[in-house]
Amino acid sequence: MVRNLAHIANLAFNRPVALEPGYARVFYSVLAGEMGIGRLIDGATGEVFNAEDMAQSAASYRDNKTASVSDDRSRYYKLVDGVAIVPVSGTLAHKYGSIQPYSGMTGYDGIVARVNFAMNDPDVRGVMLDFDSPGGQVAGLFDAVDIIARCSKDKPIWSLGYDMHCSAAQALSSACSRRLITQTGVAGSVGVVMAHTNIEQLLKKNGTEITLIHSGAHKVDGNPYEALPDDVKTRFQADIDQARQVFAQKVANNIGMSLQAVLDTEAATYTGQDAVDVGFADEVVNGADAVGLMIEHLNAQGKTLVNMGATMTTVTKDKQQAAAPAATTEQATELVTQQAAVDATVVANTERGRVMGILGCDEAKGREAMASKLANMPTMSIDDAKGILAAAPLVSSNVAGEALAALHEGHGQSLETGTENINGSDEDKQVSALLSSVGITRK
């Protein structure tokens, strides 16, 4: 592989650059090693790195502050509060041989390796693919897309277009659980291109003649020494049309768009909100906030969600899937049992609070029977019950125990004993009439 080190050095030295300090150290260590520079000085700290230090820095990009004490593996990503940040920048190549972006290129092999590391890292709760890439090779792309889609079922994988995920990068982004983009981020370009160089006339002008001796009619198809024959051009066109079809189908399947909708974009690119509108991104964000948003999402997923109306609980899919690979069947059963107990307690406490809120409100005084019946309706909120009670006439009775007994029936917990059972047929009629007046049909 040929690298224009002189050009890279011209851009990297004696010019201001905007790089995260940790990554800057890796970048300059790699570049110095390539150029035969034996010593690197950190101008901010005065620290001096010899050839061995630079080689170590280049080989491993690890956040020692957040790494697990028991984990002595090198991490190939930045880890922030459980989010592994995997940069995907520059031209995308198939078997690049470097696990990190390097000299303006990123390999599919490196992306897949880092994602797989993250899936097996117990400290990683999710992955953020940080894109700034115009795309690259088709070779190896679709396999990488499928692997990312598969891994996203184990742990959430988000993408961030900061500021570009186009063409092959759009295919990779489509496989992620959620796609963020900055206001200046560019997405799309779901298409395929092929370039053919014909230097036949140049050779003739220079008096140069090249003879291709070959065996097999198609052995030299697409050679640069002659114009592209029509039949070869037709075959090449069919090849890239097929590649585009596969490309568009994967994007459509992963994002949830129709194949025709993706094809109708005709490989156009979209910026910011336009990318969201067409379906290639989910949300416009400030790039600096993206990781924080994912952390907030992961933190929320770690909590039990309670449906107040139906008094049901939901254990999030991410939490279940993240726990499953690390636990035996016996342990998994125990975890489910413990979670069920926690869920039941949360629901019981929530329902108890709703019931007591209705029974204990000022509007329930003198209307205890009606308040009891309203509290016994799981979908009745405290505010709605107050409104209905305020419109009802005062009745002298004390039947709070009836509502408390309902908790025992619904959740297996008795809050109070020794209450009396009162008929309340008149109150039934009042409740039904009042509910009907506000558009609620009692079942």
C-alpha cells in the first residue's frame, strides 16, 4: 500500500489541528513510526516518548480511567460510562489490516473487530459508531453490515453522522439501532460507481504501444490501454446495478423503508433534517451531545418501566439480552424471578399510591363509597377522580376498606383488615351517571 507521507506530514506538522489529545498521541506516534522519527515530545506535558513508547501507544488506544481493573486486555475504543466510541473515518477499505482508522482510511475488518470486542467487554453497555466517511469499497461492505446488524441485537449500537456517513458508510449506519446526525451532517448516496481509465490516445501520442497477450476472452476486460468495448461496458453496468440493488435492499430492511423508496433517492445526499425526513437518520443532534444522549438512554433502559394505566411492567429487551450471554440457565431463571418480585413490588406500591390518593383527597370526604368504587378502577387517575367526586352529592359512609381490599385481590398484598362490606347500589348508580357525563363508560 502506497502512502504519501510527505503530504501527510505537510498537513500534520507546523499547522494547527483539532484532535482529541489521546487520539493525537496515537496519530503522531503512528506517523512518527512510519517516517522513522525516533522521539516524540508532548508539548503540553513535556513528556518524551522513545520508539518503544510510540509503538506501544500506536498499538493500543485505551482509556485507562474507565477500563475495568480486572480487565488487562487493551481496548481498541474510547469507553465513556459504558459507551464504546468507535471512530469510522475516511475511505472505507475491505482488509485494511489496521484496527484503528489510519492515514485517512478505515477497514471493515477493523470496524468488525472493535464491535466484536465491545460485544464481549462486560464494561460496555452500548457502542457509538462515530462516522465521518464518504464511503469506500463494496468488497467486504455487506458482510460488515450484516455483522453490525447481528451485534446490535446483543447490545445497542448507535451511529453518529459527524459530519458524514454516505454510500458505504450509510450502509453501515443503516445496520445500527439508532442513527443520529448533526445539523451539517450528510447522509445517503445509496448507489454504486465504477471508474474506467482509457489511456489509449495518450500512449499513441507518446508513441507507445502495449500488446496484451492473454488466454481467456474476458481476461483483460476493462484494461486501461483501450476503449471499453460495448459488451464489456454492458456487463459492468449490470454488475453495479446488481450491487446497488443489494445495497438498497439492506438499507431498506435495516431502516424499515421500502426498497422503492430507497431506490427513488437515486443516490442523492441529504443534510441534517433532510436526512431525517427521508429516513436515513432518526434525529438531528449536536455532535458533542450524542454520547450523552446514548448514556441517558442506557441509564433509562436500566430502570423498570411502569405502565400506570394498565398496572403492567416491562423489562427492557436490551437489559434482558445484555444479561443473557453472561448467565447460566439457572442464573437467568433466578434473575427473572428476582426481577418479577421487584416488578410486583413496584406495581403494588404504585397502585397503592393511586388508591390512597383518591381515598384521601378532600373531595372524597362524605363520598367515601363513590371514592372506593373510583379507586377500584385501574384506569382512573387521581385528578379525574377528584373531578368526578367534586360533582357528586355528599353521602355519609365509611367504606375505605373496600378499596384497600382490592389491592389484596390484584397484587396479593393486604393493606388493612377488619373492614366492612357495604352494598353501595345507590353509589353504583351515581358513579355510572357521573362517568357517563364525562364520556366514560364503566365496565
